[in-house]
Amino acid sequence: MKKTIVTVVGKDCVGIIAKVCTYFAENKVNILDISQTIVQEYFNMMMVVDTSASDKEFAQMAEDLEGLGRGIGVIIKAQHEDIFNMMHRI
């Protein structure tokens, strides 16, 4: 299993979750866990996904997600699970 951590942050608007999930479905990415909150008008989502069935290289997927985010007015970042864990170690 190749886990990736995806974060989405920005002003809330209709369709953010739908667009991100559609991208994942089209690229054979399985969503393992998802958490989202809206504080006033600000949207925050964190997802753990399995990219092992996808044909896309990680770098291309991360670039695609950043572009998708720009298109809907949010910031989307993807990180390999190992890098995410190292960055957030206590």
C-alpha cells in the first residue's frame, strides 16, 4: 500500500469534496480516511489515500491536485506518508 496524505484548505464553496473525490476515482486512488471541518467560512480537509492502484506518478498527481485546487480557489497539498510523519514527529 502506498499511502499519501492530502490536505485541502481555503474558503468554503460548493463542490470541493466532490471535485477532489472525482479526481481520485478517475485515477484509481482509494480514500482510506477523511476528515473535514468548516470554521465560519473556511474549509479544511485531510485525507489519507492509497495510490498503489493508480497509474499516475506521485509528482504528476501532486501537480494535478495543486492545479485542481487553484481552479476551485483552495490549496491542495499531497505528501508521501513517510515524509508527512517525519515532518510531524514530536
